[in-house]
Amino acid sequence: MATVGLVLLIVGGLISLVGGIWFLMVAFQHSILWGLGCLFIPFVSLIFLILHFDKSAKPFFVSLAGGLLAGIGAVMSGPNMDTGPGTIRTTEAARIGSPA
């Protein structure tokens, strides 16, 4: 399950990256100031998305879908919390290593 989660995390991250770059390309095609603003100034991307939703909707949703996929993958491959009978916890490992 962790391997599938890791694959989803990587694929989702790449899809989100492609969507983000595509969004920046749309902003730069509209105006160099919009592109620089989206790249360097917080919330300008959101303003550009709202004002130019017809052009920027597809890259936004591609990036959003990639982020959701990466999030699902992160949850699936989360930290190993196995506390079954064969595992040694940190406190037990410290107790074993220290003199009694």
C-alpha cells in the first residue's frame, strides 16, 4: 500500500507541477506583468484566476487534481505506525540499550 501511495504522490506532484507551469504560461501570455506578479507576489495568481477564469481554468484544475492525487498518495504512504508484536518502540529500544 505504501508503494502505491508513493507512486500516487510522485505522479500527483508532477501533474501539479505541469498545471502550475501551464498557469504561469497563460499569465505570461496575457501580460508580462501578470506573469511576474503571479510568480513573485502572493495572491496575484488568485486574482488572475478570478479575472481571467476562461483562460486559466484548465491549468488551475489540472494543478488542483494533481495536488489532490499527491495528497491521497501522501496519506496512503504516510508514516509507518506499525505497532504489531514484532516491532520495537523507541522507549523499549532505549530501555534495552541502557543498563537496568
